Amino acid sequence: MSVTSVGEAADAATVMSARRADIVQGWLDLPLFTTVFAGQRDDAEAAAETLPGVLIEVARSGRTDDFRAPTFKMISDVLSRVTSSWLRSGGDLSQIVAEIGELREPVKAVFDEAPDAAMVPTSGTGP
């Protein structure tokens, strides 16, 4: 389901905020975090903890499709750091793109369990 109003965006923010820990744990279990941050659980948690807050702020702002919004820059910064680490450790770009796409699944699972909530739309990339 897509967000069609500022109210639905606020509802999405509420759902993500309430289930933030579930989203973070879901991300920490994904290859993106287990591979890039192998043996560095604190660094993985710090990166995984940053993204939900930014997604919540995007939803609260109601600017879910404005990629010029400052909150989208924050998402880009975190994903750029993760991507750079992955590439420096020998990973290939097509694999990192696929693994970034997997970030959507824990968020989607939260909304699947809250069927009355609208999910923030995505452009096909990122969480």
C-alpha cells in the first residue's frame, strides 16, 4: 500500500516508530550488515539504528517522494558509507545493490503485521 496523504504518512511514521527495534534487528540479520560489519557488531548496530529514525522523519514530514529533502540526504550518506566499506572489502556493486534492496523486507514485514497502516512508497531502491 502507498501513502496518499500526509495523515497516512504520519500513521506510517507511528508504525515504524513503534516497531523500530524489529526493523533494526531485521536489518542486522541481513547479509548487508553481517558481511560489511563482520565482527564489528557495534558498528553494524550504529548504522542499522540510524536508518529507521531517518525513515520515520521522512514519513513525519509528509515528503515521502521529495528526494531533495534533507532526510533523504541522510539516508544516502549512511548507504554510501556502507557501500564504500563493502566495495573496499572486495564486494561487487551488483551484489551490494541487491543487498540494499533487501532492506525493504523488514520494513515491509512490520506493515504486513499492521494491515490498517499505509506503507511509505519507495522508488524501487533503498529501504
